[in-house]
Amino acid sequence: MSFLGWIVLGLIAGFIGSKIVNKRGEGLIVDILLGVVGAVVGGWLFSVFGASHVTGLNLYSLLVAVIGSIIVLVVYHAIRRV
């Protein structure tokens, strides 16, 4: 996937993940960064458990990225509150 594709996927996944975790966004830059990290984490977790990882800009990859983004956001909030 191209760099721009990762940015778009990260932005969407970070936005959706932020809305699920804390009902408000963290800001555009933080949403993008946490979304891209979440996409990588989600892809890694899915591949560890035998499922397909991020395959491009499609609905399945968005689901993987959102799940990874939620995990990253929960960890981010746990660390940030300390």
C-alpha cells in the first residue's frame, strides 16, 4: 500500500477508534498517527492469529485498522493518565 493510502486508512481508523474509545477525537495529527500505528498493530495481531492483515484500502483492512487503533488508543489513554 502506498504512503498516501496508509495516511488515509490511518486517518479514518484513528477517527473511528477515537469516537469509539472516548467519544471525541484527539486532534487530526494524533488521530492520523494513532490510526497508522493502530493499522500496523492490528495487521500484526491479525497475522499472529492466522487471519489476513491489512491488504489495501478496503473494508476488511479498515476493520483491522480500527481494531488496532482501539487497542493503541486504550494503551495511549492508560499511559497518558499516569
